[in-house]
Amino acid sequence: MRFDACLKHVLAHEGGFVEHPNDPGGATNLGVTKETWERWVGHGVSVDAIRALTVADVTPVYREKYWDRAKCGALPVGIDYCVFDTAVNSGPGRAIKFLQETVGATPDGVLGPLTLRAVHAMNPRDVIDGYCDRRLTFLQELKTWETFGRGWGRRVLEVRRTAHEMLAAS
């Protein structure tokens, strides 16, 4: 299943527990922030509860809040991974807007039939490259680029490479 393959790559980037003082997300494990987990379970949780999260715990969060919300399952192989990874980092609406800007659709943050037609009309390699370029430019403009930029830049480069590998294997 494409979701499982893409999630494996996202989780490799997200890593384990972190609580960096300059990260506005605060305590995070497997890419899920304390605030996100609290909204998911419907009550407050301790930092220890975040530290104890497992892949099985967070998989439904990734499926519903990012993969499904960004409609990644409707996208071509490779492009689905780019959009999914961005949705996790920057939100599904922004991830879809980047895609719409890349393919020349109106950037309204809703992945509908016009955007899908535009995506399918283009060479997927070009979409992957344009999308990753757009994402990197956005990240470089963030005030936290100085602190996290090296890792973000490496991540976008790896997402681009992996997306191309997924496309070639499909």
C-alpha cells in the first residue's frame, strides 16, 4: 500500500522523541507534537506519554490528519509522497497549495478535479522537482531556518530523491 511505504519514509525523517527549545512544536515523538496528540485523544497528556508513543499509536493520526486530508491517495506515485511529507511538516492546506502552484492551478488549498487534471497532465518528474523547489524556498523564508535549515534542506533533497525512485519503480 502506498500509504504504508510513504509513512515509512516520513517516520524515518521524523525520528524519535525530541523537545528542542527553539521548536514551536515542543515535545514531539515520531513527528507527533504534544498538542496534536492531545487533540487526537481528546485530553491533556504528559511529556512522558508523548515519549511513549509507538508507530502503531501514531499511524492513524498520519492517515487521517495528513494523508487523507491532503488526498494523497488520489495523486500519482512519488507526488503522493512529496505532498504527504509536506502536509506533515507544514499542514495539508499548504501542501496542496504548493502542488497547485507547481501545476498552475488556483492555490486554494483544496485538492479537487481541476488540480488533479493539471497534475495528471504534467510529467510527474517535473511536478516532483517543481514541488520540492517550491517547498525548499518556503522553508528558507522561515525565521527558524537558521536553526533547522540544514536538516530541512537535507529532508527536501531526500524526499525528492525518494519520490523519483518511487516513480521509477511504479
